[in-house]
Amino acid sequence: MSGRVWDPYLSESDRQWLAARPERPQRLGSSPALLMIDLYRGGFGDAPQPLAESVKRWPWSCGMNAWNALPAIVQLLGAARRSRIPVIHSTLRSSVDGLAGWMDALHARGAGTLAGSRVDVDAARAREIIPEAAPVVGEAVLEKTAPSAFAFTPLLAHLRDLGVDTILVAGMATSGCVRATVVDGVAHRYRMVVGEPCVFDRLDASHALSLFDISQKYGDVVGLDDAVSFLRKVSDCEWLCS
């Protein structure tokens, strides 16, 4: 890919270092899964709005960055389903059962403190995966109590059971749950691949530089065409080898 999203944020010293560094080849395996991270209502709101407006009702919103990424996310999801690779979804765990989710704990609200309030009703709806990216029968759904989809969930066991070696990542937020999941994934020796237009954040600089860090240290950051082409090759190989 040319013209990367992080280019405007790099200094001249950064560019010189990158130019002198050998390019790392992509490491795509043969048995991928698609991990859809936190594509819930709270990250989008009910309709496309600028961030300053959207956060008035949806404090977790990423504003237009979420809605602008949605077409690419839907396209990648469709390609994964056509290729018959495993698709896994994550969302936040509710705190209504007395166990605080990580965001509730972080903001010192505690377990169950929102119960019975109007805010609690909105919070429950905020955790619902949006219809455009909703799971279908046979696709696993994980409820997270930490930023990483690997932390305190059965994700690792599920991936090992499926024989997965490569994880394609889409969702939000790039600097938060996406990055945390990618770091944990590579720690477990998975090949991590992030679709650049398929992840988003509320802050452009956080989004761009998190993708830069991922590309330099933890995995591959690819365009939508490259991700879809990879899935098509996997599907073709499966058909030819079966």
C-alpha cells in the first residue's frame, strides 16, 4: 500500500529510520479467522453524526469515523462468510449481574450501580452489536471484561480448536481494544492482520499511530483489497484441495 494513514504524523527522522530499515515480509497463514471487535451501538450511535454531537447521547461514540469505516467492515465480513472461514464477534459484558465490566470499573461506577436507571437501559442497548455487522447462526460471540478479546474469554481455546493460524481484525477502537487484542494475539503466536479501513477510533492521531505501531511490531496492516484477496485465495485453495 502507498500513502499510509500514519504518514502525516511521521517526522523526518522517523522517515529516515524507516527508509534504512529492511521491509518485513507479510506473514499470512493458511487457516484464518475474522475477529469483529466491539461493533456495538455505543460506538456508532443511532445515525451518522459528528463526534461532538454523537457523544452527547453516546459517550463511547466514534462519530463519523465509525460510520465511514462501516462499508469496508461489511465488505470484509461478507468476504469472510463467502470464504467459509470462522467469524468471531466481541462486545462488552454487561455489569447488571454484579460483575463490573472493565469500563464500569475504570470509571469507578462499580458493579450494578446503573441498575434500574435510564442510563442502564441505554448502556444495555449500547452493547448490542449493530445489525449491519450482527452475528449469524454458527458465529461465536464473546462478552469481554477487559480491552483484549483474549483476556478472560474462551477465545484462545476456540481458535485452537478451529486450527486457526491467522487472525484478521476489524472493529474499534484502534488504539484500545483492537490494539490490545493484536498484542495479545501475537503473544500467543498468531499471525495478526488488521484491515486498515476496517478499524476506527474517535481520534484520528490515535488511530493512525496505533496502526503504525501495529505494522512495525505486531502484525500486518493491509488494505481492504488485499484482505479480500487473501480470503479468496484461502477459499480457492480449500476448494482445490478438498
